Amino acid sequence: MIPETDMVRILADVHTTEAQIERQIIYPDTALMSYNYIQDELLKRHGVTQQQFRDTYRYYLNHLKEMDQLYEEIIDTLSTRESKAKAAAGIQEDSTQSQTPSSRRRFIDKLK
């Protein structure tokens, strides 16, 4: 199994990659091919095999409370990355858009 902290980083990278591909590529087949290639590279960069990733993800699918906790950490990681990116770009954050724990919970529930 991939350690939880590593899985958080990997899944945060996966979701970021998916969002970038969706924004840039119009055709679904091209998007899927791009995603598969980039995911392979991403897993290599993290020192993880496809099988390890699949097995670990399957574990979390069978343990939903742990999956919820994992995604709470992923959302926090993505929020931190977004804040850093906005700061680097000189964009001031709107405090009304920050997520409360209950809004994070609603987001996680939508993922199920």
C-alpha cells in the first residue's frame, strides 16, 4: 500500500492534471490519451507503479471512511496549492470563497 501522505500528494497531482487536460483539450479521445501518458509519468515521478496505485485506490474504495479522510486532506492540499498559485500570480484571495469544513464535506459527498 502507498502511504497515506504519498497518496494525498499523488491524488492531488492527478486531480490537478485532470483539470489542466480538461481545460486544454477538447476531444475526449485525445484527452484520455494525454491523461494516461501524463499519469504514467506522474506515478514514475512519485516512485509508484500503476499496480500499487490501483491496489491502494481499490483499498480506499472499500474503506469509505478512510477515503473521506483522505479526500479531506487532498482538498486541503489543493486549496493550499491554489492559494500559493494565486499569491505567486499576485491575485488577492476573496475570503468569501474560502471553504468551510461543511462545504468541504458537501464536496466530498458529491465525489461518492
